[in-house]
Amino acid sequence: MRALLVTSVGITCAAALTLPLAAPALSAPPAHSASALPPESPGAGPPSVRAAALPAAGSAGSTQSLPLEPLAAPSDRSMGPATAGQGLERRTARPFSLVGVVWDDAEAELHGTVQVRTRATGSASWSDWQDVETHNAEHAADLGSDERSSGAVRGATAPLWVGASDGVEVRVRPEPADPQDRSEAAPLPEGLRLELVDPGPDPAPEAAAETAPEPARAAPVGRTATTAAFALNPSPPTTTPAVVPEVLTAEAEAASAVNAELAPLGASVIPALTKAETEEAANVAPGAKPYIGPRPGIITRKGWGADEKLRERQFAYTKTVKAAFVHHSATGNNYTCKQAPSVLRSIYRYHVKSSGWRDFGYNFAVDKCGNIYEGRAGGVTKAVLGAHTLGFNTNTMGIAVLGSYSSTNPPAAAVTAVSKLTAWKLGLFGANPKGKVTLTSGGSNKYKAGAKVKMNVISGHRDGFATECPGARLYKKLGKARTSSAKLQGR
């Protein structure tokens, strides 16, 4: 099957008007569960955050980076080696919503456990200890790539969403160097630091997109006189919302311009199309069998509030998109869909400012309500080089389902969204969601560099790297996603 032509996008669009946001609400467990631990005593508690030259929390968010300190050795040797590890005692911090631990050497592995507990903003209650996923090296740029060898890349745990918080405690415990002798500990990486990420507020209502579990179809650009069709709400407002002109920064304009054939400059949502409209937009020759799914509605980087000044200025591309790797973000499931843009902004800041990547690592993200989000900048129809599957970022795309799905079933809406997204995007490049493809490894802990590996066109992260990602429960749903995706393509 020949690949459908994806045309390049000009940067000549006029400034566009943006639309209001009415994000969907979805009940979810609170981000903090109260524990029996006593609250801090005013004036007598642990020291507040000690971080030099940190920006104050602002509209674009902020990151607090705190060096870890030696901890007292545990009295119970069953907890691990005699070496206590590193961490921070309870302390007050500026507001944050996501945490992670980073270290200096991106090639070093953290052999141990990381746990945090946090205090909800405005509360005296502390959460229980929460585990942070430590094996995160598999989510990264390929070895030898410009992004990987930039000198800014650091080792990092997966980020964990904890919700609005202003207090934190962390402990990093090393594993035994020898499982038969628990008296010696494996060395921890140098330069361990706790990262506390504040995503900043959501975009203003007049500058954000509507989100809903099931995007409604909207007419393509140029076929309607109203921009109200760009909302993803199946029940549009009865009154026409006021439109507010907005001046985009150069970085925001560039990130939007690469999608200019799909939506106006500065749009918060790329509208959904029918299959026929998608085929017409893709310039399919008359009478040809296109095998492409209808384009789903996609919330743009503008829609979820990405600060375009964080990322590298230039975009990076590969030649084509042969396969899709499905991930889970491992950030936990304690978020509502209304909070999903905040989760994305937090992950984005953690990837760039804490981990040293050029941009958000995944090409797309999906939340538990089935909303689809543009990830790494460069254009949703293009072969954008990501940093999602170490060794297999070239000629593939990465989709992160927000949450942790090792022991929790992914919502049906999220799996459906993966099917819709892959049916469309893989169809643009002539890929069969039920097919196989041979990829060349760039080097991972599962396949050496240069190895030719036959994989499913829709694969899980664990197919290219020895990891639990995308979680056993989500991985089991990929067969259904492949079948549904192929059906949407008309196969």
C-alpha cells in the first residue's frame, strides 16, 4: 500500500480567533489520602524549601529542584541494606502538583526504590507513601541522537502526579548490591534531586479549547463560516461565545503554523472529520482505496497550554511513520479529565526542564475520557521525531495514555481513542494497524543497535524495550485496538 501524501504546511495564515474551554468533569479518587501522621507544628517543623535562584510560581508554571540529603539508617534491616539512602524530611514548599527524582548521568540507573508523600494544599493531612516508577530510561531519545548527546539530558524517574500540594517528604532506598548479602547497598546515582513541578493555571477560557469524552464532527477549514465547529463538545453552546483576538508569541505561532492546513492559526482544537472528508483532505486519488480512518478531534498544544518557550526552537522529523508505540505515562490515576491539561503541562516541564529533553517526549497523549492531545511540536500529520521508545523513535510515533495501568484497567474511552488516532495517523502513511513491520533498533536493553526487529504496527513499549510499560492491563487491550483501528480504516 502506497503511503498517502502528507503535504507541507505554509506559515502564511492570518491570526485566528480562539474559543472558550469547558473541560469535562470526571470523578476520580482524590490525589491525597489522609494518613494518621500528625501535622507540622507552626514554627517548629522541618525547614522550608531551600532552592537558589528559583523563579516564583507564575502563569507558565515553575520547577523547584531540591538536592537530596543522607537519611538515617533504618532500624529494620528487612527494609533493605544498612545504607539508609537519601531523601528529604517533611518540609513546606511552594505549590506543586507533580514530583520526580533526577540525577546527573543519564546513563546511570537507579537501583532502588523511590517513595514520596505529600500534603494537600490548604490541608494538614499528609498522603500515604506513594511509589515512584524508577525505571524510566526507556522513555528517552535514541542513543547517539542530537537530543540524547546534547549534554543537558539527565537520568530521571517517571513523574508522579500528586495534585495541588505544598508539603513533601521523599526517601530513596538502594537495593542490595548482592541479593544474598543485604549488608551492602548498590550505589545510588550522583546528584540526586527532587523535582517539584507547578504546571501553572489552565489557559484562559477565551484562549482554550472545549474537551469532551466523545469529540463531535466538525466541518473542515474553508467549508464553514463559523469557527464554533472547532469545539470538541457534542452539545455546542446555545449562544455564540465572544471571540477575543490574541497575539501569539513567535514560538506559539510556529507550533501552530505547522497545523495550519487543519485549523486556523492559534486554534485550540483540530476538528474531527468524517472518513470522506479525511480522504478528501488527504488528496486521495479518485477511485483509490485509501485505507485511512476519519480524523479524530485533537486538542492542540495551544489548547492544553504548552509554554512554547520551554522547548527547543527547531522541530525534528524522521522520514515516515511505520508503527505506533503505546505507553502509559506512569503518573498515576488520581487525576480528573479536567485536570489532564495540567498533567500534560507538568510532564512537559519535567521532560524539558528536569530531564533535559528538547520537548515533550510523546507525539500524542490520551486521557481517561478519551480526549486526544497533540504532544511533541512539529505538526500532527508529520513524522515528528519523538523521545518515547529508546532505540525505536525513528519512523515511529509514541502515544501515552495518561495514568498507570499495571494493575488498573484502562478506560474503554482511552482504548477507543488510541484506535481512532492510529487509524487516522497510520493511514496517512499507508500502515495497516493489524500488520507487521520490520524496524531497525537504535540500541536498547532488548535489541542491540542495528538489529532488524519484526513487530506489530501497533506495539506496546515493552515490545521494543524490557519494561513493564504500558502496563499489563493496557498491553492486553492492544489486540482490540488493532482490530478497531483497522476497521476504521476500512480494512
